[in-house]
Amino acid sequence: MALCLVCGREMAQRWQARDHARGQNGPEYGVLWCRTCGYGRVAGEFAPEDVAGFYGQSYYTHSAPGAEQEAAHGWLNRLRMHLAWRADHGLDLAADEVQATDAHPRLCDVGCGNGKAMGMFHAAGYEAVGIEPDPEARAIASRYGRVYEGTAEWLPEEVEQRQFEVVLLSHVLEHCIDPIAALKNVRSLLSPEGTAIVEVPNNAALALEMFGPAWFFADIPRHLHFFTENSLREVMGQAGLRVTETFYTGYTRQFSQSWLAAQRQVATNLGVQPAPHGEGAQWRLLARTALASPERKYDSIRVHAVAAEG
């Protein structure tokens, strides 16, 4: 019997899914779900070398298909994108979300990828430091500050004794073997008045309900953990972090042609026939989500947190 990491209740299997990156002959993984708190995880125990094997050389680094990548398409596609944009009230990550508490503020981006967020905070006057396991990504991100080899669970010595006004963990927690250990490390890096920013895929989204393991942000088994706002708040509390603000983001991009193409490729690799991501499915998703609550509408959730007392 598998017990939930968050609430301790019994979990049940929700899906049995192949690794889409390895095609229809790839290994299968069970995904367990807790109906009580909304937390899910890939079944089994994984060592760091197992997880490293999930990532190919072409794996994207903290990015996803988005509206900004769109080329010209037919008027129906443009109409769908426009309607989604009109209904999109999500807030992308911005440096001014946090009011700096120091004259020379410091950011630590844990799992910084290619350094996009580091660049944003650097432009806003922060000393930007990154932590990243991928050497190619480290080389790119180093344009914006010092970048060290490491992960959220294994901090580099050069960083672990420092403190930062902002510690960012963006689309990283879902990849960790031990998310509570990762969040405890985030807490340890916070200055006394510092803010932790954690963003993950929103697994309460209607898109996941519609498309299941073929949803682009499911990405089994690279995503080992699946959070909703409730389960994210709970697991952060267990790590000694108190959530102070919640933001939802990622709506318009779900209707872009690049996102649609990516989901079609996932469905094809999984052998899902007919592919569930055609134009009709996109219009149904738009109809179901345009006026939906944020927790059902957006593909990602971002929270701010501070170190809890005690």
C-alpha cells in the first residue's frame, strides 16, 4: 500500500503510462494519486542515476511551447488564440513581484536552466546566482551571474552557506526525487526576510483531466510528482515554509500551434489513436476553461512563501 507524501492517506493508481520520449516501446510507469489532497507521484523508488537517464540530449530546459513562438496560421487558429488571450488573466513571473528588502538584493535560481529568470532579476538590480546540473545550460546562464553545478536536493558548497532575498524554484520541484528535502534546502538559503518563489505545473487543470498522460505538462516520468495548489501548500508547510501569495499562469499558450504540435507528438509517441489533441479538442478546452476558476484554467501555479516561525 502506497501512502501519500502529503497527507498520509492511501493512494490509488490513476494511470499506467509509457515514457513518451522513448516511443511506443518505452518503459511503462504507474502514476499514483491521492484523492484527498490532490497529490500524485510516479510509483516506485528512483536513484539519481535513474532520474538522469530520463533526460535525453534534446530535452528542453525549463521552457515550453508558447504564443511567442507562433508563426502565421489560419484565421480559425488566430481567432482561438485571440479568444484565449482575452480570457487570460494569469501573471507570468516578474522581478517586481517581490519588493527587495536589501539595497543589494540577491537571487538564487535553483535549477536555473538557460538563465532566463536570472537575466530578468539581474536586469532589476539583483546579484543573480544559479544552480543547474546541465553543463550546457550552465554555460548559457553564466551570462547573468555565477552558476554552480548542483540540484535542489544537493546544493553546491559555494552556495549552501549563503543567504538570498529571493530563492526561485521554477518548474523544478516536480522533477525532484525528494521534494521535501528540496524545499528544506530552499528554506535554508532564505535571508531572514527572504521570499521563496516556487512554480509547478497545475495538476488540477482541466487540460490534464481531458488529455491525461498525453498532456504536455504531465511528462511522465521526468515529472515524478504532481501538485495542485492544496498539495503544494501542504508539502511546503512540511518543509517549514508558509505560503503568502498564490498566482496562476499559463493559459493562452495552451491554444498555440506549437503547444498543439507538441501534444500531438506526445500522443503519437504514446500510441494514442485517434490523437486527442485535434482542433476540435482545442475548441472544447477553450469552451470549458474560458470562464473556469483559476485552479481549473491555468497550466501552472506559482506561490510565494517565507520561512515559518519555529
